[in-house]
Amino acid sequence: MTSGLPRRFVDLLTRPRVAGAAWWSVVSRLPVYLMSLALVLTVREQGGSYAQAGLAAALYTFGMALGSPLIARRLDRSGRTVVLTATAVAYPAALAVLVWATRPGGWAQPLTAFAAGVVLPPANACMRSLWARLPLRKEERETAYLWEALLAEILVIGAPLMLAALMLAGSAGLALTVVAVLGGLGTLGLAYTRLPAGTEDAPTPTQGRRHPLGPLRDPALLALTVVMAASAVPIGLLTLAIPAFTDLHGAPGGAGVVYACWGVGSALGAVWLGRSQSEVAPQTRLPRLLLAYAVGTGLTLLADSQVGLAVALAVGSAPIALVSATEMSLVSGIADGRSMAEAFTWASLATVLGDALGQQAGGLLMDPFGPRTVFAVATATALAAAGLAFVFRGLLTRRAAPTVKCAV
């Protein structure tokens, strides 16, 4: 089983006129998974307080949340070349200004952080919408979204390590600048790489103003984003509970190892179980996977040591990447082809919102109740997300592949 899936990844990611977009998209997404941390380290290196560093990171995230749906909407209307080129230049330029022309304590640095978030290149939305449009068989498209989920796990672990390696050779500000420039170059590569014939056609003129919610007017997509937000809340809760648990058990420095086990378990679960999952319809698969995810989250309640928690997370996280891949597959089947990138952007924002809500709730619960209570709340929330998926299963009906495509 495991030997077949890596072979499918290799076949897909080395295919002519598919490999270029896939690999350029990896480079373009490096900043997504480490920029908040890089901003904090840079502001602190410049002499700023943690409050000032947190403000810069928060405004960057706020700008991303406000700007990404608008940029994705423009991507659907104008095509990848124009939008990706503009953001590939604007994003590293904004971050370079932040690092080399602003300092903590003034108004310019927070404003520049916000601007950088607004113009973050829409590489995630672009590549995931391209997977929906590329001439692929159903099982190949499922493999593509499983690759996307696995890639996210790899970048979550690997991108901060790359940042640390760059900092060994220079300052945090220089490392941030290098990562931003690499992301811009990757975005330019994604903008100009050639795709198979027929993947993208001329844009369809839009009459009048589009609804502010865009693709979320579709009840099926709205229901799916609600499920995605709910299923991300336990991630945020565990993000707070893991270091608190390791601290309580006398090993505060072991939190990083435990986090790594969490990510590795999810990645291995995708590789080990991914092949068999594609045989089940995604609207049927999602509730089952979320139920398994809830059971896996509940394993944390059995942990009584740092090693026990690491094992519980490694085993319990096996369905996480599969949940993400199934959600992407459903988005590609539900969304209108004219707003595919925007649909993927709203889906991503739903998970970011759910994660942030979980972290906030975890912070409020931690002091009075402790990490075990937070583990219990995470398990209950995961069960609630699975329940929602079962309730909405009738809406999450797989539709035909979109036939309207965006422009080059």
C-alpha cells in the first residue's frame, strides 16, 4: 500500500507541464509557514518588545485575512500571470522595507507588516485551483490534494528549520528578507510556467458587482467551511496544551519534540492510508475521517508523561492530513469554476480562524483548569466537527469537474 502512493506522487509531480507549476508552488509557499515567527524574531532582534513583535505579527495576519479573498477574486477574474507577478514584486518589497527601513516603536513598522500581509501571493489558492483544472483523472486529482495536505505538514516542520539555518549565517532580518525574495521568485515561476493545453482559457466577463461573500453564497461550500473551521479548533487548543503539558511534567524543552511527533504522525498517516481513502466518495469519507480524528485527539487524555503524549499525538494525528486532502477535494467539486481560487481562499481562512479561536480558548482555559481539561475540550470539539460533517453530508455532494477556467 505504501509503495504505491509514493509512486503516484512521483508520476504526478514529474509530469511535463505539471511539474513546473507544482515545484514552483512549493518555493512560493515557503513564507506562508514561517513569516509570523520570522517577524517576531526580527522585531525582537531590532530591540523591540514582545508586545511590539506580537503587534507586527498580528497585523500581518490581519492583513492576510482581509486581502487574500480580494486577491483571490482578482486571480479568478484576471488570471494567474497578472496577479502573481504583482504580488511577487510587492510582497518581498514590503518586507524588505519593514526590515531595513523601519524600527520598533514607530507607526511605519506595524503599517508595513499589515501591507505585507495584504499582498501575500495567493500561491496556495492558485495551485489548488489549478489542480482542479488540470486534465487529470479522478484518482490523480485525489493524489494531488493528498500531496497538498502532505506538503503542508512538511512545510510546517521544515520551513522553520530553514529559517533557523539561515539565521546561523546572518541576522533574523536577513533571513526574513531571503525567505521573502525566495517566495517572490517562486511566485514568478508559478506565474509564467507553461501548463497543459486547455487548462486555462480566457476569462469570462463579469456583469455588475459580485456579491461580497462570493462562492460562500453556495450553501454546500458554506457548510463545508463551517466544518473546516470547527475541525481546526482542536488544533489550536492542542497548540496551547502541548507546551503546558510538557512544562507540567518537568520537561519544558521537550515541547518541540512532541510537536514534531504530531506532524510526523500526520504525514505518515497520509502516506500509509492515502491510497485506500480515494476509493470512498469524499462526502462519505470526510465524516468518517473526522470521527477518527476525534478518537485520535482523545488519546491525549490517556497520556501521563511526555513520551506518552508524543506517542498519543503521533498515533492520533494519522487522519489529519487525510481530512485536509478530503476537504480540498470537496472544495474543488463544489465550487464554481469561475471562483475556484476564491473558494479555496475562504476554505483556508476558515481553518486559520478555527485555529486562532482554539488558541484563544486554550489560553483562557489553561490557567484555571490545566492541559488535561484542554485536551478534553479539544476532543469534544473534534466530535462536534464530525457530527456537523454527518449532518451536512447531504449538502456535500460531489459535482462534476468545473468546465469554466480562469485565464493565463
